Amino acid sequence: MRNHRWPPPVPPEPDENRPLLNQRSAMIFLLAVLAGLGAGLLTILAANPWPVAVTAGAAATAAAVLFFDRIIE
């Protein structure tokens, strides 16, 4: 026996006013990017080559996302 629904379900209408990110996610990503930029800038100012600074900034950004996700409610 087949389980068919008639009529088929209608997908919900897209909400055009819905934001892409909620406020909490936007704040977490903003703070993480700022922390990464700060770490990269401090690495450059410490006379390290730019690949080291990019790596440090990316690592700081990833760590900051995890950190701010835990502390921001």
C-alpha cells in the first residue's frame, strides 16, 4: 500500500524580509573577524612575513568564533 498525500504539500512562501543572519550570529562573526584582524596586524608589526600573519589571523578568527559562541547568549 502506497502512502500518497493528495494534494501534495505546498512549500511555504519565502519571507523576503528575513535577515540572512540573526543578530547573535552577526555579532559573533564581527567580533571574530576583528580579533583575527588584530592578531594579523600584531603579527605583521612583530616583523613576521605576511603568510605567518595570515595564518595567525585565520587561527585567531576560528578560535574567536568558538570563544564568542560560548559566551554570547
